[in-house]
Amino acid sequence: MMSVSNKVYILTLGKPALKKDIATIFDYAEIQEFPNTREQKEFSQKWLNSFLNRETY
């Protein structure tokens, strides 16, 4: 079940998401290119694979 939140995790390949990686969606950030939904899903799967040490990333 999904819940409503104004917070997101900033993910890094090969590293678990920690509380220090939480950002609010309204914080200022210099983002060169905002990913679309497909790119977000692909990156989250890539992140999970890297965290689980799979060779598919």
C-alpha cells in the first residue's frame, strides 16, 4: 500500500538508503534533468540490483 509523503530517498548505487539520504520534494535542488516515471523505475531496479550485489546493473 502506498502512502502520501513529501519526502524521498536520494539513492546511490551499491549503498543502502539511510535517514541521512531523505530529502523533501520541496527542497531546492539544481537538477539538470528530471527523470520520467520509466527512468525512475529503471534506476530503482538498478539500485536494488547493485545493493543485492547482482551483476545485472
